[in-house]
Amino acid sequence: MTARILGTAMATAALATGSIVAATPASAQENVRGSVTLPSEGAVVECDGDVGIGLTFDVDFVFHWTYDDAGLVRERLTLRSPVRGTGNTVTDYADGTRTTSGNGRSMTMPGVGTVLHEAGHAVFDLETGQLLVSHGPAVNEATPEGAQLVCAAMGLSGGVPLEPPNVHD
């Protein structure tokens, strides 16, 4: 899995929490459901002829927070989209890890085949961001293969991944 998925999940979290005011929990668990559209900030792939391609996703999300006497111990973000599939991001403050799993991206096109496919399981150190464990394919617009597939899906040739926007600013 790439940092791009993590960045997208965090951008979704920022968008969702920016538009939702959640009350202090009265119980040990809390849930918030909603939908957002994640527009790309400019092109994410450049095809031959200096053609830039941006990607936009409509995403349904569920945030789930778990508390104990000391406060927040775990938060889970589940994203669902026809293009993105279903992916989960679990931040475990007790273990100090962020885990992504599921089918984060899945897109096929007639005559092209697989365009994006990112699935599996990845565990990151919460403090350093270091990837600790990773299983599964990671073909997305941030990889050379994925950039070429995105261009092919649009009937274009070439395909170079562009630097993703900084979602933390």
C-alpha cells in the first residue's frame, strides 16, 4: 500500500470532521456516517501530449471511535465507493499503529482491463509513518504501471505519476 492511500484516508477524515461537529461521547463508542466527494487537486497523472488527468471519488464513510477511561483508544474509518471499493483504516493509539486493509481501489474498464487495483493489508508505525507490514497488490495512479493504465483508460498513451498534493496543509 502506498502513502497515497493513507493520505486519501486522512484527507477524507479531514473533510468529514471539518463538516461534522461530534458531541463528547456519553458512552464508550461513537459513530458518524456521511458522504463526501474527493476531488483531486489538479492532475495526478500526465499522459503523452502534456495531458493531465485528475481523479474524483464519491465516498461513503463511517467513523467509529472507541474510548476507555483514559480517552480515545481507537478510531476506525471505513470508506465505500463504486471505484474505490471498501477499505478500512484503523488507528490504534494503544498499539501505536495505523492499519489499512480491504479493497481500497478497484477499477476495470472494457477493452483495458484492470486500471486501478489496490487491496490487501498494511501496518504503519503511528509515530514515524514507517511501513511495518504490507501484503497485496498496489496498482494506483501513484505507480508507473497505474499511471499508464489511467492514461490507457482515457484512450491516451504514456503515463507518468505526478506528485500528490500535500493533504496535511
